[in-house]
Amino acid sequence: MEFEESIYNLIPKEQYVPEKPKRYKSQYPPDLQPTSSTFGLGTTSKPVCANLAGKFNLEGGSHYHKAGAATFGQAKGALKPDTTSFKKKGTGNPVLIDKKEVSKKPYDPNFIKPAVPKKDERPIHGLVSDKNFIVANAVEAILSAPALPQKQERDYLKKKNFGKVPKYVGKIKAEIEDEYNMVREMQIEEQAEKDRQKFLMPEAERQELIAALKKKWEVLHIEYQQQTHYVKYDTLGKKNRNEALMREMDQIEADIKKLSKNYIFIDTTQPSSMW
């Protein structure tokens, strides 16, 4: 009994060489354009299509056209090399893969492939068993031991604490709430400490400071007026003194304006802060 899917079918058999038929030769010329062809019609008198009727002899203008040097190429010496396009350094080097990335299979020197069976060592094909599988299966089912009862899965819906919040969840919530309360108390204490470091300036002290600043401004103003007769500041010292007086007077005016507010608070943490 022969099988198609067998390794022994790979043995070459005697080849059947059919008789070679007569060579086919078309009745149409080989250089004829296909029907309704549009190739190579750029310089013809009818550039729409060629050989629309499929005739051998084309009338009404030159339809048969081939581009110059389309078959044998350009004439000898016509193609000259371009001196600007040359191979530069490093442009032709291939990108090699790192040896570490190349995976190699481990080589076992003791590995030997099994020998190829000979052509006369054919296995026995077509063996048929006389065993009655229906009767054998019935006997095996009768003699087999009964299956053990499977362990029932636990029904978690019937647990005592089903639907109740675990104790550890309440414990964690209480710890988080204690931490929040501690942070909130620290923030309140810090804000209270900042508030204690600020106090309202007394009215008498505020008026005293304003009067002292005004008196100082008058002194600076008298000194400034003594320099107004200079038409041109010809020395650097005169110029710097004049600019310094103007800056100091502007600063005193800004301080008086700041002290003119209704409420002035003093921050003891800052070296000099007033608003």
C-alpha cells in the first residue's frame, strides 16, 4: 500500500520528457506598437494614441517612434563622468552589527544526527488492529474505580463578616485623621507665632517719625538749594553730591508717604519692614 506523504517518495523516479512542440511565432511584427498605445508619442504627429485599429501599415502620420539611444544607448564618448559626484570618505562603509547582538546557538560536539534510512529499509504500512474499541472502552469504564467527590468551593457570601468594614481599615483611617489634625495644629501654631511677631505702631510714635523725617527733608532741601546756582556741574564731585541729595530726598518722601497710612504694622522678624 503506497502513501503520498512518505519520505520514500523523495527517491527520484524516471523522468518523462514530453516531445518538444514547434516553436510559436507570432504573425505580427515584433516592433509593432500595442493597440491604443501611448508610449513614445512625445514627438509624433498624433500624440493621443498609436495603432488604434491594430493595422500593420500605419497611415496618417508617423506613429512608430522610438526615443534616441533607447536600444543601444548613447554613442561612444557621449557619456562623460560628472566631476562633482564622486565617492567620498566614509560613504560606502557598511554598518555592521555588534558581535554581542548576534545570537549564536551553542555547539555540541557530541551531537550526531541519526543515520539516513536506506532505500530497502521500508517500514511496514497498512497494519490494521482487530481490537474492538467499543467493548474495550465499556470494560474499562466498568472496572475503573469511582471518582472521588470534588471539594466544594467556599461560598464567601455566607461568611460572618461579609459586607462589614474590616477593622484594619478603621485603624488606618484613624491614624490618617490623627496625622491631619497634628499638621493642622502645627500650621495654626505657626500662624499664631507669626501674628505675635507683628504689632501695631502707636500713633504717637508714628507722628514722631513723620516729624523727624520732615525735619531731615528740610535740611537736605536747604543743602540742595545751595547748589542750584550752578549752571553746569563741571566736576564729578558736584554731580555725585547733587544726585545723592536727590536720591535721599526721594527716599524720605517715600517713607513719609508710607507712614501716612492709618495703620502701620511692624514685623520683628525682618530687620526693617513697615507697611
